[in-house]
Amino acid sequence: MSRDRNIQQHYFTRDREGIFRTNEGFDTVAKSAGLDNGFIKAALHPYCVYKAPQELLARGEADESRYPEAFGVFHADNGDLVIGRTVYVSADFTGQRSAFFTHHYVVPKERQEAFVREPERLFALRSFRSSYDIQDGKTIPELDELDYDAAAKPEDPDRLLGRLRLDRTGFLQLLYAVMASLTNKKKVYVALDADVSAASAEAKRLMELVYRCLPYAMRRQLGFVTYQNEPEGKQHYHVMFVEKGSIRLPDRQLEKDYLFDLPNERIHGVDASGTEHSYLDYVWEHRGDPAGLERFYDFCEEALQDAGPAALALPAYSQLCGLFRIEQGQDSFYEQNRAGTVKGILQYLTAETMGRKKRLNELLGKLIRKELMDGDSVPTAEFVTPLLEYYAFADEGTKTLLIASFALYIRRAASAASGDIRAAVPLIDPLRKQNAVFLAVLKQLYEQHPQTAEQYAAYRITASGSVKEFLDEIKFWLVSADDLLLQHFFRNEVLKKLKQLLKAEKSRRMEVAKNTYIYFDRLPEREGKPQFEDFCMQLKLEIQLELLEDLTPTGLSYEDLLQLEFMLDPPQPELVHNLNSGGRMTLDLLTAVYRVLTLERRKPSDVVAAIEKLGPLDLDRAQELLKKTLGDKVGPETFGKIAYAFSRPDAGIRGGGGYEAGYDFDRMLEYVAAQTRGTDTIYEFMIWSAGDSRFSGGSGIDVHYRAALTRYFDRHDAKAFKNKPVKELLLGVPNEAFAAVFKEIKLKQDPGIIQFVLRYKRRLFRLTLLGLPLLLIIILLSTLWTPMMGAILRPAPTLTVETLPEKTSQPVVTVKASATDGGYDPNPKIFVNGQPVGTGQISEPVVLMIGENTIEIKAENKYGKASEPVVKKVQLDLPMQGPPLPASSASKAGGGTPSGGASGAQNSSEPVAGPKFIPANTKGKTEQQINSGAR
């Protein structure tokens, strides 16, 4: 690593000792003082190697001059430029074995630019050493300059390429591969068709030609060596010339790289088919013109400042090649792709780099002026859009030029389409992204060709597909060109479009009208533009007139009417003034309905006043609209509004002296009931009406309403007061007059006996006092009648027994029986085989014995009378199971009695093991206690 700006030197060979070793062998034998030991080992030693050509070794060539030198150049990791040469040494210090000698120059990165721009400093160097005597010391001088042949001229390219058998295609493929290898990590291996001793020199000449055909940015990265005995990758070498015959395919490792085996006319791995070849074509054209190439590279160098990796991309140089040709006066390249040229320039020209990239800036200004002067040219949107980006950072003079250009481009586009502004829209719309540009262009258009500006404004307004787009468009013009809004033509276009939108948005007409009205109503204050008051007033008026023109009140919903607040609360004098008689009648009708629906916001007198303005026909229409809109909203919050749907403003004293009701109470009650069927809302309405002066009247209840309530219950709700909650609700009304009416109605709905009692309750009271003793006697007799008659008549109970099977295989049967005596004793006792088992009704199990069993059932009431016994016989047929049991114990347990003998007599039949009959009164006793009781 260099410590200062001097060029350092490094010698490497085989000797008795070196700087890093004390015994014989290959090592650094001398170096400049400024060269860091760590740098030598890491950056230089890997490149101190030489393997002689196999061809020369095979024939035992002793002439050192016949062995090719390895001239190498690379850029170290720290940015220093390393220039080296390695030569073959036939005998080392011992004279017994061959060796090699490497001489390196290390150029600090701060000084390498001269070597990049002047290739002869590399390829015409003449100060390399081929040997060194370590007796002269291990330190060699630093150099300020390297000795090279400044007058050296490169060989004629065509003669060189002809000798190496490289045609145009082959050379450009090699150049493409070298450029690509700088970024894709592939290596370029070249085997020349030349004598082994001359191959290195030819490689150096070819490499010089390639180097001169590379842009500066690529030269700053390139590393190469003119001789290696075989393909072997090195980190900083991109191009390696190898011994003829060393490229042997197939080889998986080599096949990944670019291979130029010229003796065998084989080029592998190079595919430039998808690449734009402008740069390669230019280089080939100027292969013998180093000065022409340098002018192009200077142009690229300026354009690619701060470009980063893009400076190593071939497409960038192809693009810049076209721009360079245009700069040099080759306008045909511009004519072929005008928009692409402008866009290409602005890829490299930015606000940050404009001051450093003067050539590109001047070129763009030249093209803008050229386009302005070309009367037949009609630029496209692709041409205008990048210029708009350029406007943001152009100087003031260029900005003025661009504004004039944009205005002229628009006029040309419209004129070319016979005045159709749609042809210019693609040029104008991009300008809208920058308000200042758009306004400046539009003003210039309006001054020079007002028809074009007006046509565009009309087009934009007309193109609005929805209310949102329309309002967004208005807002845009307010911000960008508010003066234009005040022009008569603009107002007309806005009004025309507004009418179209209101007609188109049928399903959302009220919402659209409301939103647009509010937008224009608030616009002057919101935008701080009082000069738009008249403009907005006209638009608001037009919205209302257009809405009323096609409005059908009967088709409006509750929500629609509320959305008309902007027009009805209150109606503006300008609107009323501009309406005909029919329009004013519609407005009055809607105003009356709206005031009723928004009753909570205003005084009842305002509502009454609005209703009284309506004629009889409009009043009917208004009331029908109220009924329709309130139909699904009947409830405590709308009770007060519903009343207006049944009002009679013209009611008063009739000719005969009677008084006509101010409301149609009957229909009102029927309406509320019909709309809320299945709920108690009608009763809630009645309770509410008791506190409203329109229903209570001076006497506590309006006489007409009183009659209507009575008729309602008579006709439609004759059982209302049989519902306890309804009855409590109505009778609990705080208005006494209403409570009295409801009591009367309740009385009418009570059963006849209750009505009779209530009607004649005084007479009935007196009769009750007189007949009370008789009543007590009747009650006493009714209570004691049955027991007395039972004791006198002593009836026998009637016994009913369900059928039992005559034969069974089950050891237990269930006896079901019931007994009654006509109501004198509701629960006579029932006996089975003489044992009481229950009262009234029984279901008892009886254990059977094998053979025929007799079961006797009878009933007895509390008067001692017994029914005739019922005897049932059941035959049990069951094989004997288990050990023999005493017959008497089973029979005495209350089971069936075998036929042929008295109860308790010995029977030869064997008892059956099975469930026993257990009387109900023996539960909880032991078996012994039960058997003892049975005996």
C-alpha cells in the first residue's frame, strides 16, 4: 500500500534470500520504501508466477528471448493500479535451475487517471527490469514518473486483426465479452493463432486495441495478462491470453466463461444477439481513430458522472452513442426517435447534475429550439412528459422557451386534427400535474388562440363522468386557472354539464343536487375567492331550477325530502322569482311538507302558515305525501307530525251553527292503527293526544275527538279493554276528561252481566240486603247436600276391573280396578283377596302359583256399603324351577288361591319361585314380618 503519491516498485525472483525469508527460494528481493509488506504479500505475491509454455519446455529451448513475457495490469482492492511484467530466467543464482523475474510498478489510485486516458503509458512502457543483484540492497527507489514512449503509435487495427484472423464479428464479440466480464464475474480466455514466442507481443497489441475501444469507466476496472500457460482464473484479471492448445473442451469449468480459441476458429459463451449494438458499431467505425473515440468517451464521462454501476453497462453506452451522434450534428438519429432521445437525455440530466453535465443540457436546449422551429412537427405526449420533468429544474430562459413550446405543440396538434381539441388533450393533460406550467401555457394559449383554450376547458368539463369527477375538475380549475372560470364560455359549459349530471343521476338525484349545491354555496369562502359569489349563485339557482323542473313530489321518500333542506329551509328569493306559477306551487307544497317533517326545528306557527298557503288540491297532495313518508315511521317522535296530515285549515262554524272539526280524527286514528298493526302504538298515540291542545280542547277533550275515539273502539277494537296492560295504560291517562271517555268505552266492552250490575247497582244492593239470609241457607244446603243424601240413601259403590288373562306363563299379574259411588264417596276402598290395597283406583301386582289361581276384588265406601265381589281365575303354566317351596307360605302371602280347596288348605302343587305380591301397607317390613302378618 503506497504511503504517498510516488510510484512504488517491487522485484520478485528466486535468490539466496529475500525480504521475507532468510534462506534460498522465491521471494521479494527488493522493494521501494513506501510499499507496505502486508500489501506485497496480499496483493502482489499471488501474481508473481510463471509457467513456461509446454511447447518450449518439450524441445528444451534454452534461449530466454524465445519465452513469452507475461505483461499484466490490474487494480488492487485498495484502488492502486498495478503494472507488472514477468520474464523467464533460464538459470537462477545457482546456475542449476530455471526461474522467473517479476517487476511491479504500483501506481497510487490518485495518479492512475493518466494511465486510464493515455493507453501508451501502459502499452509503451520501456523501463522494466529482467534481473537484479541482491548485493545492491533490498531497497529500490520510488519513481515520480514511468518511462514510456510517448510518441508510440498503435498498430493499424485492420492489419493487426487480419494477422490474428479476427474479423469484425470476432473482434466485436471479444470487445463485448471484455465489457460484460466486468460485471458478470466471467473470465475471458484467449488463445491466439500465433507462434508461441510471438504470442505475448501479439496479445499485448490486441489488448491495446481493445483497451482503446473501452470507455474510461471500464478501463478503471479492467485487469488483464498477456500470457498464462493455461486457463486459470485470477481474482483481478478479467482477460487472460493463454498458450495455444490449452483451451480444451468439454470442460465444465471453462464452459462457464468466454472462450476465444482462435487457432481452432472457435468462440464459446458469447451471445450478444439481444444487445443494442449502437456502441459496438460506433467503435468499429472509429477503430482507427483514437481521437474520435476519446471525444465520445469524454462525452460519456460527463454524462455518467455519479452513475455508479450504470457506468459499466453496455446499454448505457449504446444510448449515449446515439446522443453523441446527435450532438455531433447527425440529426437523423434524432428524427428516428424524438421522444426516446429527450427521455434518454433526462435519464442522465437531473437537477443535481445539470451544472456538471453542460453538454447534455446544451443538447436538450438545442433539440427544444429545433422542435419549436420545425413547423411540420407535432410532438407526442411521450415527448412532452419528460420535458415537463425538465421544466422543474431548468433555468429561467429555458422555462420561458418550454412554455412557448408547449403552447405551440398544442396548437399544432389541434390544427393537424382540423381543430379537434381531442388530438391535443394527450399533450395538455400531462401539464396539469404542474399547476404553474399549466396556468402559464393556458394563459399563453388564451392570449394567442383563445378558441383552443376554450375548447380544452369545455372538453374537460364535458368529460366528467360523475359528480365527483365534475367537482374535482372545478376544483382543479379553481387552483390552476381561476380567471378562466369567470369567462362566459366556461360558465355555460359548467351549467350544461351540471344539468346533464342531474338528469343522469336519477336514483341519487336529491343527494347529487344537495352535494353540488353545498359545494358551490361554500366555495367562495372556503377558497377565499369572493369574486366567485355571482358565479356560484348562478350555479346554485340552476341546480334548484333543474331539480324542480322534473320533480314529482309523490315519488319522493322521507330521506329525499330531508335532502331538500338546501332548497326549502327557507326557499331563496332568487329561486321564487325565477319560478313560474306551477313551480311556485310545487315549491310551496314541498316547503309545507318539509316543515312538518322537521317540526322539531321550528315553531308550530311556521308549519301552520306553510300549510295555510296551500290550495285545496295541493293540501290534499301534501297530506298524502306526509302519510306516505311517515308510514313506516309512526311513533312518539312523529305523533305531532302525523296530525298535520289530517288537518282541515278551512274548518270553522258551519251554517247551522255547528262547529266543524279542525282534524279528520277518525282517519287519523285508523291511519295510526293500520301503520302499527300488532303493536300498542295506537294506545300510546291516544295517551300522547291527551296532552296536545289540538285534541284536548277547552273542556279537556275535543268533542269531535271524543266521538272519534268512541267510534274507533266500536268499529275496530271492541276487545281492547280485556287486555290488562292496555286497560291500565288507558285508564291511567293523566287527563281526567280522557280518563272518563276511556271508562265509558271500557264499560261498553264489559260482559252484559257486569254492565247490568253496574247499571243497577243501587237496586241490586237493596235486594242483596233482603236476600242475604236466603242466600246463606242456599250455600249451606249446597255444601251439606251430598253427605246428607249419602247417609240417607247409603248407595253401594260400583266396581270396574280390567280383564286378566285366563292363562299366563308369568308368575305375577297386575290387577287394575276403579270404584265410584256417584259422588257420595269420591274414594271407596278396594280389596284384593280380602286385603285393602288402595282407594278409588288401583294397579297392584299379584304372585301366582302353578296351576289355577283365584283372585277376588271388591270395593267398600265410607257408608259401609260394599260392591258385589268380582272373581277372576288365572292359570299359571310354568315348568318347575329351583328347589321345592312350602305351598302354604306362598298362598298365605296374599297370592292367588289354588282351586279345589279352602284358603290355607294343603295343596299338592309345587310353589313357583318368582316375585312375590307385597301389599302396599307392608313396605319397609322384613319378609318374616310380612309372612307373620299374612298368617
